[in-house]
Amino acid sequence: MERAVPVLPGDDIGVAKDFYVDGLGFQVSFEMTDDGKLGLLGLERGAISLTIDCPMPGHGRDACVSLQVENADAYYREWQNRVEIRRPPRNEPWGARTFDVIDPFGNTIFVMGPTT
């Protein structure tokens, strides 16, 4: 199977784990760190995989990743009391239902599913 795995910049693996595991329900697939702060963190949730690179030198910041899901409203309901949601779900004119979450490092998690 071929797939792309987005790598997002971060500053602290512990903070990333709190947000992505406790807040968004991801599981840790791998963790490489000597001090619990700097290194790489692999995350999975179903068919979605992400890697957080702390401190990701030489790359841009404020990245955006789009998560294509079966039901954006279900993710919104699950996450709304656990993390700050940038904006609630809305139907887009181009045919998707979307909402945004900003992680602790300024990266946008753009969730999109079919319109309701």
C-alpha cells in the first residue's frame, strides 16, 4: 500500500502527545526521543497517519494537513470538549463539510467529510 504521511513541525513531544493522543484520540505508533521533548512522534488513528517532528529544523512552520473522514460532524462532536476548535463544521460551496483545529504549534488540522 502506498500513502503519504504528513510531517508537522512541533516544539515538544510531550505537548504533542497531550494534544494528539489525549485531545484528538490518536495512538502513538512510534516515538524517538532522548529527552521527552525533542525527536519524532508517529501517530495513527484508523487509516490516518501523522508524524510530529520536534523541532523540524530547516522546514517551514504553520503547516496544514487535511484529514478526509467519513463524518466531519462526528469528529467535531468528539473533539469539541477536548480541544479548541477554530470554527464549527460548515458545508463548503465546493461540496465538503469542514472544520478546523489549530494544534499547540500553530499547525492547522483541516477536517473534511461529505456534506450533510
